[in-house]
Amino acid sequence: MDSPREEPRKDGLIVDKIDVQHNEDALRETDRQMSAWQCLRQNPKIVFWTLYANIGSTLVGFENLALSVCLAMPAFQKTFATEVNGQLIIPAYWQSAWSAMYNVMMIFGSFAAGYMQDWLGRRSVILLASVVAAAGIAVTFVSKTSPQFLGGKIIAGFSVGLFTTTTQTYVSEIAPLPIRGMALSVNTIMMNLGLLIAISTSFSRVAIMDESAFRVVFAAAWAFPGIIALGLPFLPESPTWLVFKNRHDKARKALQQLSGPTEDIDARLAQIIDNVETERRMQLEAASFAECFRGTNWRRTRIILICFYVPQVIGAVLSSNAPYFLNQTGLSSATVLMLVQVGVAAGVVSALVNAFLMMRLRHRPLMFFGIGVCVAMYLAMGVAAAFPKTQTSLLVIGVALVFTSISYGPAVGASMAVAGEVSASKLRAKSLGIGVAFSSVVSTIWTIVLPYLFNVDQLNMGGHIGWIFFGMGILMLFVLYFDVPGTKGRTFEELDIMFELGISARKFEKYKLNEGPADTE
């Protein structure tokens, strides 16, 4: 008797699916076991494109300091200042307008990037940011009047908003798990490098009395969008964005362009698809800015806002005004120049060291250490201001301020890594856009308020301003402890699940997904 005939089955398809799932699970385990250093060596192309994408961050750092240094140039004052009682003075309202409108346009650029990235892709928005940046630099370069210069700062601010949001989104999506936090902190390194380039370029031209003194500084900024334009045709698009657009073949090609020779492309693509589909099942609504403030997404957005406020806690705006502020306290120009150069160099070193520390250390201890250093420096500044004004007390104030840059690497670098990791994948562009916009708002507020605190014709607080930042630092330490989790070593899929479970910030790093609800809030 013949044996019963079996119904035909798609055995090949079943085996393929099993193999893909097995490979995907193996890939996750490999990511967990691989050290950051091994990952760096196996993914040289991702390292290169991470650095390349952050050239826009270098422009941000350059722009942030170049203006404050140019304000001290006699040639700049001759062009844009007005004569008051025989003295050339750039009106305070123009100084405020240039800085404030630059920050306001960063807000618009950030929100625009949130929409345009989801529509056009990450690479297209980087191209747009480069074109807008080049246009803004051109306007500032040819400006002869204060209103014309304001127009250039408005355009430049919009481009910076586009760059900052898009770069962090792109890097968070291409970096493998073992180096994702470190890759997101590259933003801090490149911004500090931009500061160093700005101060080196600007201070060497202070003594030049014709317009070339500052116009060469503005022209130097063209190098950044120029370099980006040269490499952009070769920049792979974000595979995650391509999967969201159901362009799986192009996502595979992008992964091949990004990955090292040992990478399992099929398993990596399956991992991205699985993560995207998991989010779609959890959140069926269309991605919108409003969704960032609903349910568990509100907690994620709140964490991003806290992380983007960290630069203000360590005194980023005050540091960018360090040349003028320290002159106001009574230090000589030569001493101020030396201190600022040392401070910027220390910031670059701090950011570089932090990138390697993030290979081994968790995010929360780094943030606590960075802000702790900042708190100590501002305490020293406030105490020094309480003593009679002598060269020694003034020097302590100056040293304390410039050495807050030591905290920039661990405090800002680690917080930017957390901000880039906590958002849901489909909301990442919009969530980071909100974060950058919020940072621009508070930066604008501090830009307007600070001159009234330290100008000699206003409150003239001098070093006593350190007490304000000391208090903010103490408060931020409490906020970090209770509300900001460490995300090092977590996949995006795991983060989605843990936020849905409501795991507290204090238990986030030690939580195991197979544990019960005892670790939830």
C-alpha cells in the first residue's frame, strides 16, 4: 500500500526564514559580545562616514565662536560700529540681534529637518543644509552694514539647525550597537574642533586693521560645506530610513556600502526590518510631532530635552562670551587670550578622551562626572568673586570658567549619546528636531540675559555669576539621577520594550528583559 501523499510545502522558504531568524539572533549576540575597539576595526567605513557627517558639527562650533572673537577686532568695529563720544561701539541691540536671530533660525531649521528627513531622506537634507550654509556665509562675507550681516546670520542659523538634527539622526541609525554611544559623541568632538579652528583663525588676525581681518575668517567657513559637497555623492543613505520607505533593495545596497567584509548583510537588514515592524505594531498612528508628547513617547522626549539642556548647565553660552566677559571682570586682553586658547584646547582633549571612555564606561557616570566638574568650577568662581578684586582672584575666576570645558566631553558627549538613542525609530528625526529647537530656545534666552548679568553698566555680577550655574548644576544632578536612564549596550528594540514597561531611570542599566515587573515603576 502506498504511503499517504503529503501536501506540497514551501520547505525552501521555511528553511530560509528559519536561517534568517537564526542569523539575526546570532548577530544580536555578537553585537553584545563585541568590544567597541573590535567594532571600530571591523567597520572602518562607518567610522569614516560618521566623521564625515559631523563636518557640519564643526561648522556649528566655528560659527558659535567666530562672531564673538570678531567683535573684538578693530577692523570689524570700524565697519559695523557707530561712534559714541569719540569711541567706536557696536550697539548692544545689534549684538543681541545677531546672536538671538541665529539661535531662533536654528529652531526653524530643526523643525524643518524633522519633516524633511522623513520626506526626502537624511542625505538630501545634509545637501540642503550645505547649500543654505554656503549662502549664509556668502551674505556675511559681503556684508557692509549691520542689517546685511543680520541677514547672513539668519541664513546660517537655519543651516545649523538642519545640520545638527540630521547629523545625529543619521549617525544613530548607521552606528552598530558597540560604538553607537561613542559615534553620537563625535558631535561634541567636532564642535570643539570647530571652536579651536575659529579661535586659531580669528586671533591671528586681530591686529590687522583692514576688512580682510574678519572677511578671511568668514570665508574660511566655506571650507566646511565645500568638503561636505565633495563627499555627499558617495554618502550612503540611512538603511533605517530606506526600510521605513519599504525600499529594502536600496537598504541592502546601503548596508553593503557601510559595512565591513565580515558583516552578515541579510541578518543586519532583517534586524532593521524587525525593529521597524515592532514599532509599527506598537504605534499604529502616523508619525507626527504631537506623537512625541503622547504616552511613553513623552518620557522619551522629556529625556531628550533634559540632555539638550546640559550644554546650558555647563555654561556653553557664557563660555562663548568668555573673551568679553573676562575683560569685563578686569583681566588683561593678553591674559584673556591665553586662557581662552587653553580652555578651547582642553575642550578638544576632553571630547577626544570621552570618546574612548564611552567604549568602556556607562553613560550616567560620565554625565555625573562632567556636571560634577562643572559644579566644582562654578563654586570656585563664586567663592573667588566673594574676595576683594585682586589679580589672583580674577585669575581664579578666569581659570575656573575656561576649565569648565573639561566637563564638556563627558557631560555633553554622554548626554548627546542618550538623546540619540532614547527616541523611537520612526520619531527619531522629529524627536531630535524638538531637542535641537529646545536647545536653540534656551540658548537664545541665555544669549539675551547674560549681558545684563555681567555688563558693567547693568548688574555687573562678575564672578558671582558662578553661583547661578552652580545652582543649576546641583539641580541637574538630581534630575539626571531620577529621570535620565543609561542606554549603553541596549538595542533599539530593547529600548522600545523597556520604555513600554516603564523601567525607572535608576534601574534601567541593570534591568534584564526576562525579569518580572518588580523593576518597573
